[in-house]
Amino acid sequence: MTTPENWRKSSYSGEGDGNDCVEIANSPTHTAVRDSKAPARATLTFPAGAFSTFVQALKGEGCSTGADLNGSHG
């Protein structure tokens, strides 16, 4: 995936110093995530559809693989 140009900041980032969070960019085939405080550093890129599964797992809603974030199967 080339570097996307449609980065948008998380709605949870807030205003002011120290409240930055993550930025997300979408393309037809991938979703990319980066640290809004260090946008030139590494980007985490997910294939289409996998980002939703990742977010569901972070929210504790489980994921289709049956594994939690600790690698345990439930």
C-alpha cells in the first residue's frame, strides 16, 4: 500500500497538547493506522475487512478466529 493521503484523526483525540491519538486512512484494499504525534514513523496496515475485526477484538467483542488479544482461544 502506498502512503495514503486521506488521513483523518480519531474522534477520541481531543484538543490540546498530549491528547493526540491515532490517525486512520482508507483505500479500497487496505486501512492504515499511525500515531498522530509521530506521523512519519511506522504505519500499521490491515487488509480490507481485517481492521473491523481488529477493532472488535480491542473492544472485547471477540473476533471470527476465536482468539482473543492474548492469543487464547475461548
